[in-house]
Amino acid sequence: MEPIDIKKWHTEEPLFALVLLISTGLWILLCVSIIGIIYAAFIGVFFFLAHLAFIAHVRGNAVKLGPNQFPELYNRIHKLSDRINLNKVPDAYIMQAGGALNALATKLFASNIIILYSDLLDACEDNESARDMIIGHELGHVKAGHLNLVWFLFPGLIFPFIGQALSRAREYTCDQYGAVLSGDKNGALLGLAILAAGAQKGPQVNLTEMINQKKDYTSGFLTIGKWLSTHPPLCDRISVLAPELNQVKTNTSKGNVRAFTILLVATMLPIILSAVAIIKIIPTFKKAMAERQVNAEQAESTFPVIIDEKMAIQSVHSDLKILAELVEEVKLKTGTLPSDENYSLSAAWSLFRSGKEEPKDPFDGKNYGYQIDGENYFLWSVGVDRKNSTEDDIVYHSSQN
């Protein structure tokens, strides 16, 4: 028979490009951050070891198909692989999973693996088409390249909504592989029905009624839940394989619009609340700043008026001399002038004049001005007008000595 060529689901390739773009951007951001790349390395090692443990469990505890181990099923997998022109047939295992009806495809390094849960194979019983639907679906993951670049794509695959959308598109692609390889649409639909209702009830499922369950997704919240799922709902998957069974037209656009509205409100609400809070805070902040300015002006205006300016000037000269002696002592003992790089003039006073009150400018009640000028320094008082850099400033420069 001629090899089968299955086209990918129409949204798969655009979504793959988007996930690739997101992953590349996130990896670049992680690489430019030392902390980010360390976290990424730890997470990567954790997931790799967990995956390695799972593969080791499968290889040691599941049953590997071969010419002498379930040869009929082994040969069937080879035939189905040939039909889709797989270069290398993946290793296949049957695994008991406590009643779970599932199958999966994975890989370790260059080795592709498909795992068929024994209860799912038993549920298909003698219906080869249903069984081939399951097997074909997993072979589709291998053929379509869904197992490649998984580690690089990981940041994009877990990116909300986008990664899950790509995963769902891939499931639709692989359903097409399964349906074609099964050779019988009814058998393929039975395979999906068994996934929905189990071995006993699956064959009794009314597929038309199952498809009609899509109308539940007119709910915005359920639509969001679907968008966050890695697999499409089985009612949608059955509908795609058997569109002729759609008796009721379901308007899923309502669910989409409602879901978008919910997400928009959830996104914008914190921004709106923050903006409202800021708008309310700004007047309070302005009022507090105005009060602070008024208090500062009042404090300045209520500073004791200098009664005897001549005596105050004499006190300034005496204080500047005392401070100059401190600066010279610090320079002698430390080899450098007091500065913000070691300690300020006030810190030097506390260290070298412990127990004595630091001199204050009698004109404004604040610390005297101090500034380094190369190897020299300035000390000054604001003078009678209480303003810096005016003609009445009283200045001491170390070069005067």
C-alpha cells in the first residue's frame, strides 16, 4: 500500500511558530540573568531526572513488544509505521496502569517510545480498528515530530493558553493519523468512545448525543477551562472525525466571547483598582508634602533670633577652629580627610569627641558646612541671612593655615 501523508491540523504550525518564538525569548531572558539560568538549570535537571526515572520504570517493568513477545501486536505496529513512512519504528511497550485507559508517546535522547496501557487494549477487545486508532494516534506524535525539541520548547509549552493550544492542535493532528490508520471510521470513533466511557459502556455511547455536549461550552468559564487543557474535549474530537453526526449547531462563539470578556476583566481589574488607588492617594500625598513644607518653614521661622550678632560671629570662629582641629586629627590618624566614603564630619565627631556635644551653627541651628577641596577643605557658617553661598557666609579654608 502507498504511504499515507497526513496534513497537520490547520492551527498547529502557526501555534508552533508562536511557541518557538516565546521559548526563544524566555531562554534569552534566562541566559542574561545569572539567577534565572541557575533556576532553569535546576528545573531542567529535576524534570530530566523525573523523566529518566519514568523511562527506566517502563523499560524494566512494562513488557516490550518483539518477534517473540506479543508478535501479532508487534507486527501490526511495524505495518502501521510503514504506512506513514516512519524511518525507524519506535520501541513499543504494554504497561499495566491500574485500570487507566490511556496511551502515550515519549522519547529519551534519540529513542522514540510508545506505551500502550493494557486496560485500553483489553477494552478494544477484538476490534482491530479501535485498537489501530489508539496505536495510530501515538505513531502520529512520532511522525509529526511532536517529540522533538521538547526541552527547548518547554517554556513556551507551559505558557498559559498558547502552549495548551498547540498541544490540542497536535491531538487533532494525531486523531487524523489514528482515523486513517484504523481503516474504519466506526472503529476509530469506538476507540474515542472507549476513552470516554470505558470498555463496557464505550460501545453503547450515543455519539450524536456525545457531540451535542459541545453546547456546554457556551459558558465562559468552561471555555477558559478548555483553553487551559492540553487535550481537546472528546466530544469535540468525535465531532471532527464525524461531522455528519452534528445534529445541533452549537454556537461556540458565545463561549469564546464570554471567556475573552472574563479574562479581560480579570486582567484589567487590578490595573483599574491600582489607578483608582493612585488617583485617591495623589491628593493626600500632595497635602502631606504641603504640610511638611509649611512645618519646615515654620520651624525655620521659629528658630531663635540672634540677639547679639557679634557674639554669634565670635562663637562661629571658635567652632570652626574646633572643627578644623578635628579634621586635622582625623587626617593625621587615618591618612585621609573625613568624607562620605569613610565617615562624615558628624561621624568623625562622634568617634573622636565622644561625650561632647557637636557644635551647631548659631544662625540656623544646623551642622556647619563642610566640603573637601582636593587636599584641603572648607568649613563655613550660613551667616546672619541663614542662606548658603551669600556674602555674609563665614568661611574657613584649610589653606589659611
